[in-house]
Amino acid sequence: MTPDQYCEQKVAQSGSSFYYSFLFLPTPRRRAIVALYAFCREVDDIVDGDPMQHATADAPHGELAHVRLAWWRQELARLYAGQPTHPVTQALAPHVPEYGLPQEDLEAILEGMDMDLRQSRYLDFAGLRQYCHRVAGVVGLLSARIFGCTQPATLEYAARLGLALQLINIIRDVGEDARNGRIYLPMEDLQRFEVPAADLMQARYSDKYRALMKFQAERARTTYREALAMLPAEDRRAQRAGLIMGAIYATLLDEIEATGFEVLHQRIALTPVRKLWIASKTSFQAR
């Protein structure tokens, strides 16, 4: 198996919505974004692979996960020194100079994973936003460079889009995350809407819970609209893969809200056929 084949398999197995946006890219850019996403999957699996290694509110765990993250920091150093050893970084290597992918951006993703290991709650949106920037906003920046970026404002759009997608991810996974001991919804929001953390962990629905989630959904939609407004017309066609991601996630958010935000006991997802239809429609509109 070649490094590129390894990355293709990693991305395909994830079942992610991102896969559908990659289908419309030219081959060289597609290989680059697949390698980048495979890197994200590799390091994300360090945190999500074993719930027993998640941090708790009062004590840090996951010594093995910290060791593995430290290995990836060393591997990034090897990548930028021209000596990658992992299939993912070997696949990524030719694209680093081609698309100008900064080492500090890839390192920031690891810092986001480290945050996941060290804390399981966020007091306010400012703290959550920093986390989202590291695990998603930075991915948006790297992706924008791969897709094709000629305007500085396109990077601002990409970072804001990454934030919006992560906020929707948090809404989708709120029940599953809570069962694993993690609550990404800011504690200040739970207090404001009088929703105990135990309600999320035990899948208890209420009017207060739905009001809380409607607030989260509006925050995500506002962020998404802000991102779209930032995208310069000159880069719209090149950035259509990101626009596809956004359209799929926006549709998913609508679907979740239509159920009354019943995500505490189940995972709501769009069918592959629907994702492909949204991807095709969005790609055509972005021409």
C-alpha cells in the first residue's frame, strides 16, 4: 500500500461528510487534502480511540495518548526536515512546499488534541472558540491553501468556516460527548438556560434544553453566514470544496433542529445519497 492509498483508505473508512467535497477537486489537490484529512484522523483517533483515556473534570489521564501526541510532534519536525516516516506525512510531504502549508498550523492541530486530553469542559465561549480554532479553524486555513487561495480575505473566510463546522459538530455529538465525560457547550450557557450537565449525560429532554440548543444553533448559523460573506468572488470557484462542506453541515443542522434537537440519545446524519446531491448542487452553483 502506498502512502496515498493509506490516506485514501483512512478517509473512506471515516465516513465523513468531507469525503464528498473532495470528489470535485483536481487530482493533485485531492491527494493533498486527503493526506491532510488523514493526518487529522490519525491524531483525532489518539483522543477518541479509548474513552478511558479522556480527561475528567478533576484529574488528567491519558498518559499513553500524550506520548503518542509527542511522537506526532517529532514526526512533524521530521516532515519539515524532509524525513517523514509515517505514511500520512510521507503522502503530505510533496504538498507542503507546493501549497505553502505552515508547520505551526499542523502543530496547532496537535495543541487542540492536547486540550481535549487536559480538559473536558469550557467555562465560556472564548475558551471554546480557542479550542475550535485549533482543531477546525486551522484545518480550514490549511484546506484553503490547498484548494487555491489568491486573496488574504479567503483565509479569514476559511478560519471562520472551520469554526462554524466545529460548532455544528458539537451540536450533533452533544449526547455522545456527554456520555464520554465531555461537555463542549460552554458552562455559562448551561447556567444561563438552567440546564444541568446531568441532563445531557442522562439524555433528559426539556424545553430549557431545546432553548439552549436553539441558541447554539443560531450561533453556528451566524458564524456560517459570516464566513460566506468573507469569501472573495475571485476565490469562490477554487474554494468550492469548502462551500460543499458548509452546505452539507448547514443542511445537517436544519435536520437536527427539525427533530427538536433530539441528539442526546442518537446520532443524526444525512444519507450518502443526500450528501452527494448537496455536493453536486453546490459545486454547480460555485462555478
